[in-house]
Amino acid sequence: MESGSGAGEGSSDPRRSSYGREYWLRRCEGFLVETPTRRIGRVVGIRYGEGSNEPEVLEVRAGFLGRTLLLLSVDDVAALVPKERRIVLTDPPRLLSNRK
């Protein structure tokens, strides 16, 4: 466990905090997306529900040179690892849309 003895020693880094799932879902652009068995891509956008302030869909660039845009439900997020900028999805994740 880390001690909080030094002032300014990473104290402003929210990845070292106890922020919850909703906080990180709103700030996960650039995070690596994977399942327990394979890498999928990177989050390039977040879509919110109609009349809602809650994220519903992650836009993920996948494939060779990130040419494919996948839309994945946040309901499939099994774990968020902010320190590693990584999201782990259930295996297999539900694909909402696939655009090339």
C-alpha cells in the first residue's frame, strides 16, 4: 500500500484515487479495450443515453490501423483499470454496431 506522506506526490492524479465506475466511464477515451482472451482496440468516444448524463456506449477503434469502429455497451464492462488505462469487457462482448 502507498503512503500519502509527500505533498504533491501524485496527489492530483485521479488514477490514484477511489473514484468509481461512472467517473471512469466518462473519462475513458484512449483506454485500451480487451477481453480476458484478446485485445480489441482503443476507446475513441463515449455516447450518452437520450436525456441521460450516463454513458451507454463506447466507440472503439479496432482492426488493422484502427479502421473499424465498434460500438460496445458499457453493460459489458467487467473491469476498469485506470492506472493502466485499460477496460476489460465480458467475453464475448455484445457488438452493437460495426462500421468500416
